[in-house]
Amino acid sequence: MEIKFSHVNSKYFSDISFVIPKGEVTGIYGKNGDKLLRLISLDDDSRGIIYFNKIRKLRRNYFLFRNDMELVEKRFVNLFDIDNIYEYFREYVRYKKVEVDDIDKKIKDSLRIVGLKVDILDRRISTLTGSEVKLLQFALAFITNPKVILLDEPFRGLDLNVRKKLIRIITRLKDKFSKTIVIYSNNPNYLYQYTDYLIVLSNNTVLGEGNTSDIFFDSKYNIKRPDIVDFILLVKDKKNVKLPRRKSVMDLIKDIYWNVK
């Protein structure tokens, strides 16, 4: 689903315009990026022109688009004050008004997507590790089979293995199921490595948007760059060697071996 905001005003943003391309991983970088996620999810009131797949959002079709999106919060919010995971899932299905013939199958399929075992349904949310809670949040988001998944700092506090698992999930959702993914993070290394398109915020407006690599390599934005971009530019400046734009450190090491003497 392509999303287009044109001259939109809200509590936090004034005359904001941007595009989220369909079927790509879009990053949001800058202060109040979490507020922008909520604006995109239609959780916050706004005035202006908003299109979803070239269909304008109006009061009468608001819920049609709202139900196509799932926001995975930075921290888990227990909506129902239910600690048992199985009962929480069942209540979430009812809350989201998901029409399904077999609720248990739907729940197990969501767990399978994120690599959680079925026996987790017998546990309590309060006993989960931080990584398990994050995977649980993803599993809950998949219950509605959303077209757009919004992620607020999804990698914060996770170890490398769980982060890699989340990236595999995100990549599969994009490549196999053509989901539109939006990630807010203030870690430029993550955004550079994992996103295709980038929206940069400054002073509650859009400073720039475009291909992630182009944005981070463009000096006009004056933003903190990923470490790998800083290194590539340093080699160009100090050694007069132009290395290819790489997202993988291992690929960059190979380039250095062949180009830098």
C-alpha cells in the first residue's frame, strides 16, 4: 500500500508532506518519529490530504484504512490487563474484530511466522524476556494480516540473534507478501542497513526523503551518518579512493582489500 501525506497538520506537525512507497521498507529518522508513526496509523487527529493507494482518506472510509495497519509499539502495552498469553490472543482477535473460522489456527500461524513455539501460549506475559515480548508483539500484529506494519524502535534492547530474526521476518514480509514496512529508529546504522527509503525529520517537518543510501551520502542534510558511510567517505577524502556504497561490512572489507593499498 502506497501512502501519501500532502500538507497535513496535526498536534505535532505542521504542513507535512511525504510519500511511503508501496512494498518497501521505509525508515523514519529524527525527533518525534514515533509521533509520525501514530499520525500515519491514523491514531492521531489530523487535517490535510491523505491518500492510501490513491484513494483519499475521508471520514466515511477512515476505518477501512485504519484496519489495514498495525503499529508495533516500542514497549508492549497490555490493552486488556490479561497476563495469560493464550487468553490475550483470543481477546486481541475479538478486539480487532478479525473474522476467522479457527481462532486457534490463526494464533498458531502467527506464532509460527515469528518462530515462537506453541507452548508459549501456556505462559504469562509477565514471565517473558524482552526478546520474547518483542516477538509476541510481532505475532499479535500479524493476526489482522495488515497491509502496512509500523515499527517503533523495533531493534532497541535486542541481542544480535533476535535482531537478525526480526530482519528475516521483515525481509520476508516485504519480498514474499509485498507488505509495506515503516521503521522509526534514531540509530542510523540500522536504518542504512535495513531500509530502502528514508524520511528525515527536523523541527517537526520533513527535511528530506528519498533513497536511503542517497540521503545518508548527501552532505546537505547535516545528520549523523552510519559508521560505514563515514568510513567510505573518509577513505575517499584521505586516500582518494572511491569505494562502492556498501551496506555489508564484509563486502566493504573485500573492496578495501582490492582497492586500498
